[in-house]
Amino acid sequence: MSNIEIEYCVPCGYLDRALDLQRAVLQNFGRTVDRAALVTGEAGVLQVRVDGEAVWDIADDEYDVDEVVRRVKQAL
């Protein structure tokens, strides 16, 4: 099983977005992942990693929960 980490910028107020991503990941893959953890960060970060490998980053991509779910699915 896989580990998913959602790192989010606390000063930027990305907690709500991180929670939305976590909820979507757990709803779609809850039985096939060991954990979907929120990790606090800074400097504008909002990134999703599967087993340590970045699959989505707000620095490179538009915020779209459905796209994040697709990328997590591909990585799993």
C-alpha cells in the first residue's frame, strides 16, 4: 500500500485546499492507501506526493481536485 502526503503552506492559508485534496484522495483510494497525511509547509507550497514522488504541485499546475485525483490514481 502507498503513502500520500499533502504538503501545504500554512501562512498562505492553504489548509482548506489541503483538506479538500485529502478528502478526495481518501474517498477515492481509502482502501488502497496506508495514509493520506497533511504536512505543514511554507513558501507557497501545495504539493501532493505518492510514496515520496511529487505527482502534483501548485507551482506547476492549476488547482483542480479532479486532476489531482487522476494523477494520484496514475501513481498508484
